[in-house]
Amino acid sequence: MHMNRRSFLGLAACAPLLVSACASGADAQGKKDAMQQKSFFCFDTACSVGGLVSSEQLDELVGLCEHFESTLSRTIETSDVSRINAAGGEPVEVEDATAELIGLALDYSRASGGLFDITIGAVTRLWDFHEQLVPAPEDIAEALGHVGYERVQMDGTKVQLSDPLAAIDLGGIAKGYVADVLCDQLESWGVTSAYVNLGGNVKVVGPKPDGSPWAVGVREPDPNASDTSSVARVSISSGSVVTSGLYERQFEKDGKRYWHILDPRTGYPVETDLVSATIVSERSIDGDGFTKPLFMMGSQQALAWAEEHPQLKLLLIDQTGERMMCPEGSFELL
């Protein structure tokens, strides 16, 4: 475990930064022996995919992302998730992938003792971080009565909410699942060098074409820092890096600061000494499924948890700027 104090001037978005970029000139179009990349907007964030792939394969990956957004979004009325939430407690037939993700999300909900809970949707639909809307206390209290992952019942690809007023929200875990699916697709094509970057989720397939590992940086949580400024870096030739931060979506109202990670026990933004958590794991969904409970735990309990899960690498940044990692030496501090 390593600790190093660092002062912050402020807070800003801090998604993982893929330090090693891909060239994508016009002469590379359609060639699998040239590194290519494609940037696009999906899941309410900037995304990119790239590697030793053809332009057609890149387009297919982007299409997969757009499809998953259309089926997993809580705010798109025709999505599987919205249809479940609007069904008044009746069973809803969903796509195989939607059912698989909900099943996995329930596993993380159980494993965290409810610190991660996919029925937080009853509360999240009250908050609006774009419009800086703070719900009334009585509305939050009423919504909390409908939070509890035990309310989700599954029978194959049929999903049912035993409480008609409960609501599923997969926003905290969907990007990790999609990143894993995209990398599985890349491997099925025989691709040996590629990356997927879905905002806070970076996953790579194999090393860079020259055989060296990809360098993934954790961005500086300082509004005055450049977009490429990092506080730490980790090198990987496979697997995933996921960063979640309280400063990714936040606002201040009446002298109080609110951030987007909500505590399913209170309905309000989590009270924690942390501002950022980064997990290196083989599966990107593990990074999503574990970072939110880590915020609920706070730094000391989170570090103790990390020591019990040696297959994962963890970097925490607290509100004083202190950086803590487990195991020792797993990240290069900058």
C-alpha cells in the first residue's frame, strides 16, 4: 500500500486516458495492418475504439455501442430497461444481452450487500445533474421505499419488478459490460492489438503492435489541468482500467455540493472521503461493479477490501489529494 500527499486546486472529470494514440490517416482506411481509430459520442460520454482493425470493423463496434444504448438506457422510452420500469410489475421479455447484464448486476448487488443496487433508479430519476435539480426530502424518502434489488425477478429473458414503483438503472455498470462485449468481438475476429475507451472504461486486447504495453493514465482532477494531464499511469497488455470520480458530474447549490454517485441507503450523494477510485481488472464490468461500493466504504475500508482481492489493482484519491494504491507499486505516480 502506498500513500503520497498531493494538493488539488479543484475538481474535474477524471476518466482513464489512453496515453498511446492510434494513427488513422487516409492511407490507412480499410487496412488491417495499420492502426486506426474512430471517435464517437455514446452513453452520454466521449468514446473511441481503435487498433489493427478495418474501418468496417470499427463501424460495427460503434453500431454495437449504439444498439446497447438503445436497449439499456433508462431514459430512452423504447429501451428494454424503460419497458421494464413502465410495466407496472408485469413481466417483460428483453434481449438476451439485457437479461445477462441484469443478472450480472444482481450478482454485484448481492456481493456488495446493496451498496451497489440496480434499483436505485427510483431515486436517480428524481435527480437532474444537468439542470441542477435537488429533489425534495419527502420525495427521496418515498422513493427509498422502492429501492431494493430483491424486487427484481428473472425467468430466463423475462424480467419483472415485484414492486410496480421500483425502477432499474444500469447506468453504473452498462459501460463495463459493453466494453467486455466489444473486446470479445475483437478477439473473435482474430484481432491482436486494439483498445476500447468508453469514457471511464478503457479495455485493451493484446499489447500495442510493437509488443509494448498500452499506457493508461488517470487524469488530474483539477479544472485548470490540460486534458492530457495525469496523476498516475498503469501499463497493461490485456484487461481493463476503470476510473470513477465524484467530480465527473456535480454542481453546487445553496452552498452545498452534490455529485452523481448516489447512496442507495440514503438517496443522497454518497458521503465519503474519496473523490476518485481506479480499478485494474481483467473484466471491465468488475471495475464498474466494484468502484461504486468503494466510494460508500471510504478509503480505509476500501484499502482493506483491496487487500482481500489481490487479483485487482486499486488507486484511490481522497479529498486532500492523498493517493493510495494497493498492491504496492501497481501504479506509477506522476
